[in-house]
Amino acid sequence: MGEKRDSFGSKFGVLVALTGSAVGLGNMWRFPYLVGTNGGAAFIILYLICLLVISMPLMITEFVIGRRSQANVFGAFKTLSQGKKHGKVWGKIGFISVITALVILSFYSVVGGWTIDYVCQAIGFKFTQGVDYEQVFQYSSTSAVRPLVFTLIFLAITAIVVIMGIQKGIEKYTKVMMPMLFVMVIFLAVYSLTLKGAGEGIRFLFLPKWSEVTIQTVLEALGQSFFSLSIGCGTIITYASYVKKHENILTLSAETAFMDTLFALLAGMAIMPAVFAFGATPSEGPGLVFVIIPQIFSQLPMGGVLAILFFVVLFFAAVTSSISLLEVMVAYMIEERHLSRKASVAITMSLTLVLGVLCSLSLGVLGNVHLFGNSIFGFMDGLSANILMPLGGMLFVVFAGWKLSDKEYFDELTNGGSMHISPILLKVLRFLIRYTSPVVIILIMLVSLLK
Ligand code: TRP
């Protein structure tokens, strides 16, 4: 190839891009609900423990793999396994991540399409009192043509950013979107907290209810920390490969995890007080953000403007995540298939679009098609969350823990020994990824498959 590999221009750029990837619909519609129904503050404490013990070590490991190899996710394992026992087999595992990214992006872009649809409807001040919001959502998600058009628009926006490359595309645009997202979420949270009856929502979120905590709660906390940090699909490996050699990847991981958690808590504070102030019941997933929220806004003064803000927030959160997913595939096509960035984007986007159309239609016209008892949409979602992401995560830690030597692993974390990191911290981290993470991940996979 010869040409110089693109990289992030600044540390801030890396941080916003990573936070952009991590902060997504998982923070906005899953976390608040899970907290409320799984013991409030008790869940938050469990979540933080899972983050610290399992998810962050995994994230740090993806950083090590990506930055050390300076390659796309497939190239990373190929490069790092060279000359090692069973190197040929290990060298191929990155391909799983390319597929995982494709599977996630195919249904994620459908939901991303809904967010654009809702932004448009909010701008047209369609969300007024007396509208049947259940029906609006049905129409936006299950009709034959409308969602396809918005899925295409969502993917096209994602593609345009990725075509421009790392510094001039991904970094440049996430640097604008993420701070805006941050300010808007804070504004919504503060507003929501001033509503009469908001206290009930805050109690729902933050009152610790230890009696509600079961083994299932712990698994939910672990699964959520995994999904929310975007671990196990190669996005962190891919982004880390564009991080410069002098950056401290340990602090970068900690900062990303901190920002991701902060966003999730703010989203909870924006959503739940409003839900309770209007005597609605919090539900999970699409119902919460696409049905209950517009309904609530329609009853508030300035609700029209709030609705625009809220759905722009959702759109930004979704698009900064989809960018990172597309980049996983595109980096692979450029470096392993030797295509131009444009051609790579065109091919991967078309492929995603075909799957995305199937996912979207499976909620309406193709509702009768079932894969293992699920709609196509549900199948893609389950396949990635229950199988591909945990599998990827496990392969990453096993590879880094057992195939990379202590020296190689520590060398990357300390930037070739030029940075001091407490030896105890390094030892604990090494222990966690060699023993704790693989065992725990296998357990989650078994439980979720048997459920
Ligand atoms: N973390 C994202 C969220 O909270 C979802 C997600 C999972 C993701 N894996 C990903 C996003 C990979 C981008 C890339 O919604």
C-alpha cells in the first residue's frame, strides 16, 4: 500500500470517537430501564463492579491488540500471532469481528433510521396531544417503504463520514456531535428534574433495593456493561490501531468507561423523572423512547422543541456508534482486500443495506419469516448480543492472555517501558484477563443460551 496510515490527530479526538462508539441506544433505552427494574442503586453498584473487574480489562486488552498491531481487526491477529504456536488459526479470528460488525450494523441502522424519521416528525411538530403514539411507532417501524428510506439515509450519513477517513471524517464529526450530545442530555436531565413528581423517577432509579438483586441481576449488569462499552466486536481494536504510540491507553480506557457510565446515568435522569411525572410506566426498549417519550413531551410547555432535541440526541448517539461499526469492516477491506476507501465503503454499505432491509421488513411485511423462533431483526440482535460479541470478547482475552507474553502485553501498556504503571496493577490485570474473564464470559454465554 505504501501510503501512510491515517491516525487520530489528538487525544481529545480519540476520546470523543471512543465515547461516541460506546454511547448509543444501550445507554439511552436499556440502562435506565435496567437500573429501575433491577434494584436501583444496587444495580448501579453491581454494574460498576462488573465494569471494573470484567469489562474494563477486556477493553484495555482490545486497546493493546489494536495499538500494538496498528492494523485492522483481521490484520491485528494475523500480525500478532506470527511465529506463535497455532499462529495460522489464531491469525484468522479477526474475521469473526468483521462479521459481528456487519450483523450489528444491519439492525442498528434500522433503529438509526427510526431516529431520523422521528427527528423529521418532531421538526414538523407532529407530536401534539391526542396523537396515538403507539400507532405512530407502528407506522414508522412496520410499513413497507418508509423505514427503508430512513435506513438508507442513516447508512448514507454513516458512509459519508467514514469515506472521509479517520482524522478528516470520524474525528472531525464526532468532535462536534459528542459535545453537543453531552450538553443536550444535561439540559434534558435538568429540565426533567424540575418537573412536578420527578422525585418518584429519581427514587425508581437510585433507591437501592437489595432485595431485588438475584443472580440474574448480576448477569444483566455484566451483559449491559459489555454491550454498552461496545466490547467484543473489534471496534475498539480498530480505533486503537489509529491511536499514537505515546498515548496512555490505560487512562484512555478508564476515561471512556467513565464517560459511557456518565451518559447512561444522565440519560436515566432525563427519562425517568419525566416518565413518573406523567404517571406512565417505564417500559424497556423501543416502547420507552419511541412511544412514551413523545407522548410526554406533547403535554409539556415547549414540548415540540424538547422532542426535537431528544431525537437529535438519539440520532447522534446512534450515528457515532454506526460509524465505528462501519470502520471495522472498511479498515478490513482497505488493508486486507487492498481496495480504496471509497470502494470499501460502497461494498460494505451495500451489504449492510441488504441485511438492513431484511431486518426492517421482518417487523412488517416479512413478519412471517422466522429464524430460530425470532424475526430476522430479533435474530440478528440475539446472534450478536448472545453469541458473537461474547465469543469475540473471549477470543480476545484468551489470545492476549495466553498467546501474547507478559512482556509483550506490559510493553504495550507502558509504551515500551517509558511510562510507569504500578506492577501490582499490571499483575492484577493480567490475572483478570487470563483466568477471570474467560470463565465469566463462558458462564454468561451458557446462561443466555439456555434462557
Ligand atoms: N455500545 C452501544 C450502545 O450502547 C452498542 C454497541 C454494541 C456498539 N457493540 C457495538 C456500538 C459496537 C458500536 C460498535 O448502544
